[in-house]
Amino acid sequence: MATSRRFIQCDVFSPVPTQGNGLAVVIDAEDLTDSQLQDFAAWTNLAETTFLLPPTGPSADYRVRIFTPAQELPFAGHPTLGSCKAWLHVGGIPRESGVVRQECGIGIVDIDISGERLAFVAPPTAIEPMPESAVGEITTALDISPDTVIRSTRLDNGPQWQVLQLATAEEVLAVDSSKVRWPAFNAIGLIGAHPAGEGPDYEVRMLAPSSGMSEDPITGSLNAALAFWLRDEGLLTGPLTVAQGTAIGRSGRVYIQPDDADQILIGGDTTILIEGTVTL
């Protein structure tokens, strides 16, 4: 029998409500089947929908399952911040002051709630070279001049990313995402630096078919993986601000902060836009 459940829809990674990445959150999801979870995520047609459940062990405050319209994900960034915001909003009280511990497919993710913005601790990221053949396939498909590619890598922090760093943010914004034909490629991340002192430090784009769109508005998990890679390349020596979504009319901002404990925090503004119930 269908049941009325608490429901929240929020906007993540933008200081301007409706200019970030939308997330649907079902609060009371423990008795829903896998097919019900996937069907509802397909129905919302958002990049991700999350479902909150009791944790399976004593170390986490809650458990989350994350679904795109087509599949379940082990981890994602804007669903992490949005789910935490929703859990706190409905009265969740963390076991430890200042930090929420979220259980998800990759394990426990800590979320710092003590600052101006929620920020999750970026999970470990595997970094490996991208074969030149793969770089060539992507640059050919997207009509990117190989001369503009500074670095490339493959990253894995649950989701897997193929990343190209281009010479400038302008080059990143010039890429036509409609040129990619899926499913020929896995998720593609593009990053390029803005001129020093002129707004955000980097422009990022994430091209992937998982949400049904050619481009994701703002991608916390990609930016978390990029942060580890930038640190590995000696390019993360202090706080960074990343812009994403510009090419599709969004005003996304991701705040990357290395800390003294050798961790990297990924933060962003999160706003609750809709609150009510859903019958599932």
C-alpha cells in the first residue's frame, strides 16, 4: 500500500537558489523496494534522487541511497550535501557535534556542518594516466585541438572520470557537449583555469549521459576527484573556487579547502526549495 512520506527538493552548489543542481530527497524510505526507488528517481527526472534510511552500524548518522534516472550510484557530491541538509532540516541530530557521518555505497563520508556552508570530506581517489588513444578519441569527438590539452588523467572515487585539463576556462566553455555520442564514452570531465584574480579559479564541466542530459549542472564528486588530482600535481596549495554550469545557464560554485589533517573539504551552498510529502 502506498504511504505518505516526507519529501524535500533542494538546490545544491549555488548561492542563487534554482541556479545550482536540483536534488529530490525522500526522507522515510526504509520499506521501499529497489524497483520503487529506481522508478521514482526516473520519474523525478533530476540528475539524482536520494532516499534516507537508518544506518546499518553505530558509526553513521543515516544511510543514503543515490539514484540517477537510470542507475544507482555508490557516491555523489551534490546528493551528499543535499541529503545532509534535508536530514538536518527534519530534525536529525548528529552523534558528534559539528559533523554528520553519512553511510553510502563507498562507506562513511564525513560532512562538516560547523562552517558557513556544508562541506564533505572528499573520499580517496585513485589516479592513473589516461591512454593517449583515449585522449585522442575524446578530443576528436569534441573537436578539441590537442594543443590545448595540458594534462589528462583517469580518476575513480566511486564514480569514474576521464579528465582533460585545457589551457584556459575559455577553451572549456567553448566545447560543444552535443558532439559526444553516448554510450561511446564514460563520464568526461573538463577543467581549465580562469585568469588569476578574476573570479573563480577554475571552470569545470562534466559531460555524461547518466542524468539524461548531455551535461551535469554541478558535480561535487567530480570536483572532489579533481581536488585530489590537483593536489597530486602540486596545484592545490590553498582554497580554490570552481565554477560549473556556466555553459548551461547555471551559477554553480564549489569551494575546495585542504585542511591541516591532509583532508580535502568540498563545500557549497544548499537551499531547500520544496518541502512536503510524496505518496509512494
